[in-house]
Amino acid sequence: MNPIIRIRDLYKSFGSEHILKGVDLDIPEGKICAVVGQSGTGKSVLFKSIIGMIPADSGRVWFREKELTALSRSDLIEALRHFGYSFQNAALFDSMTVDENIAFPLREVLGLRNKAEIHKRVTEMLEWIELPGIGSKRPSELSGGMRKRVGVARSLVMKPEVLFFDEPTTGL
């Protein structure tokens, strides 16, 4: 069985600070994989490099049989429809309501325009994270744990094949 994600010889530096140094990793499909390490050791940089949010200096990353590191920016964006990412601090848009935050990837990534379908999926996510009825609130009106759960809902609403949780228990 081929891994769903395969990483070979991945390097990333910021100036003279070498963060990723020849990372090789296979992530099997249908499994949970954890990357554990001290703060500042490159876990977030690894995740962001896998999905192209931070371009690697060198190395290769595949999703299934498609080499993500060889794709054009537009083809990479298309491939990223298969991924969800839950940020350390939820990274919600302050100017949007909870409903709008969760709906954002449906509209902007999947191109969904059916308001009834968007509302249904957002409502399902709010129920799943056990926060029904908060859709009209802004992130500033939520506790840290609530913001984190809304960030998780926003990541899951697209029903991604691969989900990255950056510091999954922080704020919960």
C-alpha cells in the first residue's frame, strides 16, 4: 500500500536557522500520525511545507502519486482541496462571524454557492463541536477553547482526506 503522503529529503531554513534537515516521512492512508517534539523544533514548519504554505528550500512531497512540490501554484491550490489545517491559535477572521468563518473554505476553496447547503454544513459542524447557536458571534466573543473548536470545525467542514492539527490540544 502506498502512503497517502510521502516526504523525501525536505529542507527548510530561515536565514542561518536550519529548521528541517533532510526529513523523510511516509504517512499511511487511514492512520493517525503524530509528530512530537519540543517547541520550536519545526513541527509547524513541516506541516506548512507539506501543503506549500511555506515553500521548502529543497526536497519533494507527494500526495498519493502527485508530487506537490512540482506543481504550479494554481495546480497546488487545486490539490489542497484534499487537505484541512487546524492552526495553533484557530486563526479565525476577526471581521467575520462564526458562521462566516466556518463557511469560508466552502465558498473560497470548494466554490460552493448554494446558501442552503452552506448553512446545513455549517450548522452540522457547530452541532458536532457542541456549540450550536453561536453562529452569529464574532471570535472576540468566544473563549479560547471555543475559538479552537470553531477552527477545527472550519478545517473539517470541507471533509478533507488529510487533516493537519497544529497543537491540537492547545486552548481546549
